[in-house]
Amino acid sequence: MRGESAMQLLAQADERIDDCWNRIGVHGDKQCPLLEQHIHCRNCDVYAAAATRLLDRYALLQDDQAVAAQAAEQSVGHSLLLFRLGEEWLALATACLAEIAPLQAVHSLPHQRSRVLQGVANVRGALVPCLSLADLLGVQATAGQQRSGREMPRMLILAAEGGPVVMAVEEIDGIHRLDPALLDSGQDTTRFTAAVLQWRGRSVRVLDEQQLLSAVQRSLS
């Protein structure tokens, strides 16, 4: 899952941002003079300002990550991560994934009204934007329903242009290298859909990663 690349992406996202919450805040020695007033760093204007600067960088940074992701996809072939959102099973090329992480708390941003941009999550001390994949795809989530014993929500860390973003999913089946003959690209014209796959009795929508990453970038601009 390219763990080393994920760490590099997180380091780039946190560059030039003073992570005082890790030094003197709730994740540090708790000596910040503002901590008594705000109780938690996520309630502090400094934390909110750092998150805002991070999102501003996504609108300004232009690099060759998209080209690298396309080259990586070609090298791994049809290596797909299968996961579930609501009642729908989806698949995404592992080439655009940096990592799969445990579910983290998402902290909302002040004056943020976007349904897709939910806020920021703290991933190893770095503030990473969190987007709602369900809202982006128009998929109805199953919040409040009883989970099976096998189901365990996770966060996907995508290697988006400009830096990593995280998206929560409800269940992960695993990574599968699939025969191209199994992919049917002519049966579904739904947005973000590259193909439809019949897999172990399930109908799986294979996402077009280029369309998805472009939509992610627009959501952060």
C-alpha cells in the first residue's frame, strides 16, 4: 500500500504549518496558555487557522502527482480495493490509494457549508481534509443500522493532487487483482463509473479514479 509514500504525503501536507497541538497542546506537554480556555485544541482559532491554510494549499499546489498516479496504475494493472458505502459495493484502483487507516474523529471547520468537505482529521499529527465520499458519489449511507461482526469502518487516504485526503467507508472487502475480462465498461454510464463488475455474487461499481480525484480537487478549491 505504498506506506512510505503515504508518510511523505503527510509530511508535505504539514510543511510550514506550526503543529502547536503536538508540542504544547493536547497531544504534547499541555503547557499552552490557551488550553485552559479552549479545553481542546480543536476549539482554538490557531488550530482552525492551520486547517484553513492547509485547505488553501490544495487550491494553489500544482505538481505531477496525477501523472505519477496514472503511471502507477498502469504498472499494477487491475488491482482494486473493494469496499462498501451504504448498500452499494464499490471498487477503486489501488494506484491512487496511499493508505487505509482506522476511523478517526473528524473536526468541522468554522463557516464551512460544503456537504462534501466534512472537516479535517488528525492523521499522525498532520491535519488532513476529510471528504464525504457518499455525498460526492450520491450514495445513501446506512448510518444507524446495526453492523455485522465482520464490518469495520475505515478511512481511505487518497493520494490526491496537492496532498492526501481522507474518506470514510463502511466496510472493506480487500484488495483483489482482477482479470480485465471481468470488467464491463458498457453497462453503466453513471458519473464516476468506469465499469461494472460481477464479483462473488455482488454487483460492484468500479470508480473512475481520474474523475474522482478531479472532483476531490474541485471540492478543496
